[in-house]
Amino acid sequence: MPAKTIFFVYVFAFFLLRIAVSPNFSADEAEQFLNAQSFSWGYSSQAPLFSWLCFVLLKLGFEAVIAINFVKYLAYFFLLCFCFDFAATKVSKEKAFWLTSTLLYFPVYAHEFHRDLTHSVLVTCFAALSLKIFYELEAKPTWSNYLFLALSLSCGILSKYNFVFLITAMFACSLFFQAKRSLVLNTKAVFAAFSSCVLLIPHMLWLWQNDFSSLHHVINKTLSLDFSLLRILLEFLPSLLIVLILLIVLFRDYFKNKLDFFTLFFSFSALFLPLIVTLLKQASYFNYRWMAPLYLLLFFALLQNLALEKLKISRLLKISILAIVFVTFSLRLVFNFAPNLTSKHLALHMPIAKLLDYLQKEDLSKIVLLSDNRLLLANLKKALPELEIFWLEELSDDYFIKSRKVFKQEFGSIKAKIEKKTRGKKILVPKLVSSGDKALKKKYFKIFADSKQLTSFNDKYLWSEDSQGFLVYELAFR
């Protein structure tokens, strides 16, 4: 069976599994759905390209969950294809297939991509395309390759802002090595850089006009906890070191006597750049999943440093890859279809039936639903398309999410924006709570304004026997 057919079957199986699980959104899917309700050159919490693609599919009539996951898994498929195509220029297609499959040694590609990531899948796809074109430039320094690289780099930035680490390392390392300097210091490279900047102008203007709100969101996320060097290192190092050691052990007999120092320097510069920036900024939060586009550098460095003419794919490698596919698919099945058994709190199973019953008794044309909970708002909007919603995170940078609570920065500006947008309609604020949570409820709603309880009801999560449900508050300003 052709390698790309196997890749298609792999991603399509996970795509079907996700669609079969639930019509509800996961956290990242909810964010995409809320953003894709309208086209904008930028959005409040992330780079916009994934949301643009979802917006197009929703306008074409795709069901929301299918549209979002179609974009995600199409990006995953092309990611595998780009890596395979690069490997296939150096070894046979069979060897290229197994070499590409070593990407699954990274937990972020084998598990996290299927769990809830969206932007990270798309940015990793463009990282693969960019690296493929970049490494081919030396042999094919054509105008078309430079322009395709410019387009890919622009799309990478528009997919997720951490792509800038890859671009920075690529340019800086090329300048540092004399043999590569000519690749970035020539007329074609300058024109490609200019073209890339032109493509980014609409989004950059949006950022300027909106006080760089999506960048503030990213920065605030990294400042959500107290600084801990140990916590950051434990998040950054294990996955990288385990995969690095595993690749060295599996291919120890096939490394070149004279290694390609540029690819190694480029790879580790890009991989450690986010850690260096995090430590210099004393950022308190780091997630290894943010490294997804940079982990690809190890794959490309591996191909550049193996004596490929004598390479043999070991039986251990084949068995381990097949085992990873089986285990990760089985985990998705268990976590998605048996949450009671796993006690895994999946957002896909958010119990909103009774809240929907309550809202359907209201005149939807006269109410507005306000919340910082993107999961809740997206699932309600999907069930009741005519319902008007406002995501608190969209309204201002004065609020940011920190440990799942909303902390007040400047309430006055928020109040004015809410009142302006709701135009005198009744504002309802639903809050997901558990029994015995009254103190938290009162504290939470004092953030907004004086409020009164309208009604309450209980429901049960599918994964737990604990009584859970919603309180609905009417927001009343003084």
C-alpha cells in the first residue's frame, strides 16, 4: 500500500473517531467555532488562519464539528506527506515511510494532536513545508522555491505565533554559517522576505488597531502562575530527551562519520530558543505542546546526518511504531466512549441539556448570553444558532484567564463595552458549578456587578456521580 494512502487511513480513522464521539466541542474547537462566526483579520486569543479556514467551510454549509476537524486532520495529513516527500528524495519510499513514522515517537504528534489541539497542528504543517523547501534551496535556489517559502512562512505565523522561533533560528543560523549565508543574502531572498511581509500586513494592521490583543493573550497565559524553574524544565526536557535518546539508539550504526553541523546547530538553537526566552522573561508557565512545530527539526536533522545508502529499518522500529498507533487509538476510544471508567473529565461530555431547556423558554431575541467559558458558549450557539452570545475574552484585554478564573483588571471599560454591545437586552450569565460551591459563585459574580440568582438546576456529568449543573444569573449594572 502506498505510504500516503496509509497516512490518509491513519488520519481518517482518528477523524471518524472524533466525529463519532460527540456533537459537542472540545476547548480548542469551541474557540475556533466562536471565532469563525464572522471573518476578521485577527481574533482575540490566537493567530487567525485556522479560524479563517473554518469560516469558509461553515459558509459552505459544513457541520461545525466536521468542519473544524476536517481542517485539523487535513493539515495533519499534509504534515506527514511533506516529511515523507523530503525523506523520499534521499531513500526508498519504504524507508521514507518508516522514517516519517518516527514522528509518532513524540507524544504531541501521536496523542496530543488527536486530543484537542487545532492551531498547533496547522502551524506544524507549515513548519514541515517550510523546512522541506529550505533544505531544498541549496540544490534548487529558484524564484518559485523562494516565493513558496515566503508563502509558507507567512502562513506559519498566521497559524500560531510560536512559529517566529523557527524563522528566527533559520535566519540567524544561516547568517552564522558562511556556506548557508548566500541562501538568505541574495535578491531572491530579499524579495521573498518583502512578499512575506506584504502578506502579513492586514493582520499586522489589525493587531495595531486592537492593541495587540492576541499577543497579550499569549503573554498573559505564560504569566498565569508563580515562576518555577523546576516546573518549566520538567515540562520542556522529558519529551525532547526521551525521543532524542531513542533516535540515537535506533540509528546509532548509521550516522555519518562527518556530521552536518549546520543542521544540528539550527535544530538545537530553535528547540532551546523558547526555553531561553521563557527563562529570561521569568515566564511562569510553559507547555511542551507549544514545541510542536520545532520538534520537526530533529526529523530533518536526522535525515541530514544518516549515511542513508546503508540504512536499514530495524524490526524494533516497525513494531514500536505499530504499537504506538494501536495504543493511542485505543486510548482515544476509552477516553471518549468510557469516561466513567477512566474518570477523565472530557469537555466533550458537558451536560447542557437542561440549560438548553431553560433557554428555549426565553424569548431569544431579547436576551444575550455572556460568559468567559468558550466551551459553554460555543455548544449553546451550535444548538441555538439564533442565540446572541458574547465571549468575555473577546470584549477586552482587561480580563484574562488565569487558573480557570477571571480576574478583574479594569472593570469600568468592560462594563461600558458590555452595555454598548447588549443594547438594553437582558444579560444572562450561566456558570457551571458543583454542589456546595456557593462561596465561589458569589465571589465570581461580584467581579461583574451586583447580580441576583434567577434559577438553578442540577445535572450529572457522564464521567462522574457528583452532582453538577448550572446557575443562571441576570447581570444588572448599577
